[in-house]
Amino acid sequence: MLVNMTDILAEAEGMGYGIPCINTPNHETLRAVIEAAEELHTPVIIDHAEVHNSLIPIERMGPEMVKAAAAAKVPVCVHLDHGKSYTFLMRALEAGFPSIMFDNSDLPFEENVKRTKEFVDFAHERGITVEAELGIMASAMEDTHEEADAEKRILTNADIRNFFTDPEQAAEFAERTGCDALAVCFGTMHGIYAEPPVLDIDRVKAIRKAVRSECRIVMHGSSGVDFEQVKTAISAGCSKINYYSYMAKSATQFAAKKIEESNGTIAYHELQEAAYGHMKEYAKNVLKTFRNGK
């Protein structure tokens, strides 16, 4: 069933578990994630990132995501990931998305507040939930959230600390904008990590305590983070957990191995179905882990 973000995240936080938000930029990944959630009888969030749109336009993939969510046997929220431009936000709404991330984190604080609040007011009048971001989510090598020709950076844990979210600013931001969820930075980044990340869990707890209770706390860049650290972050107050880069990389490595094992004779449709099966099992492991024993 198609649901909005606030309903499932409120229940998740209340019960102490996290809901994965997984990019589904193609049909195989979409099938894999929803079927994994159905088999485990647990809600999930699927999203389409603006930076992936050059590969599969939202006008083509978006309606398929909404249709699959509506037909699912479990609650599924369809979400726009890292929407940057008003034009693209409108395209997501036209595709039927009930949840939007409007990412102005690269702007000065006051401009971020202004632009986010304007969109929150617009969206809430239409029953749309909004995620925002405060602090800058850094990028690493093989970052699927960067354009193909963008400069890549390898950042150490010490570098990442420069991007951390301030708890007091987070509280002010959530109050002034009225956003439904807030992505914060406390030790993660997008892409493949240069070294094992170390999360500042005390910062998560401080942010959760400072931010108004109706606003959910979001963790981006969780793939590649030790699952025990992710579970600790969930217990500290993160109820929406974005996960994708390592799942995508794992599927690529699986496909490469299948091609090698067949000496290149495997048919495309066979490879496609095998990769779909691999991704479904991967997604099930993520979903089970993020349930945090609940």
C-alpha cells in the first residue's frame, strides 16, 4: 500500500526500529526491494534520486514506483531523494510521489531555512511530507549521488567532522521550517568509504533531544557502515536510514562473477534475473538488521 513518510516513521521511532530508504533506479531493484519487504512483512521507503534522472527519467520510473507501492502487501512510501531544483520537485509531484526531500544543505543557513519553509508550506497544503538536510553530506569515491563528471573526493573520518550538524541549529531549523524529517551529518557520507566510518552517536542523541519530537531524524550514507553502528544510531533516534551504494556495488560484483563463471555465455535475461535475486536477498538482510530486534 502507498503511504506517506510520517506515518511509518512515527511508528518506527516509537517501537525503536529503522526503516531503510533504498534507491530503486531500475525495475530489477524496484522488484527486489518491494518483494523483500513483503516477504519480511515490514514497511520500506523507495526513492528516486535527482542525480540518477539522466539514466532513467522520473517520468518513466516514477509512475512504476508509485504503482508498485500501491499494489504492495506492506506499507511503501515513494520518496524523492536529494531534490535540488523546484522544477524537479514538481516533476516528482506530477509522478505521484507523496514524499519529497528538498536538499538546500549547500546554501547558507538562513537561505536553507527560507527555501525549505516555502516548499514545506506548499507541500503540506497538498498532503505531501518533506525531508530537509542540515550539515553537508560529504562525497567519496564511486558516489552514486554525484554526476558522472563531478570531481570525486576521498575523505577521512577527520575530514568528515567538518560537515557535522550542530544540534542547536538543527532544533532551530526544524522549528522554523516545519519539515517532517531532517537529514543530519554525524560521520557518514555518500559513496564508498576510504576508511571504516566512525559515527558520533552522542551527537545523534543530542540532535534527537533538541529537535521537536514530530520531526524524524534521518541517516544518509549508511551503506558501508558497520551494521552494529547503524543499529546504535537507530536506537539513538534515527528512524529513516538511507541505503544504496554498497548494494549497487554488490550487485555489480555479483553480475561480473556470473559472467566470468559462464565464460561469457550467460544470456542477458538470465543475468538480469540472477542479479535481481541477489539484490532481493541483500535487501532482506538490510531490512532485518534495521528492525533492530523488533
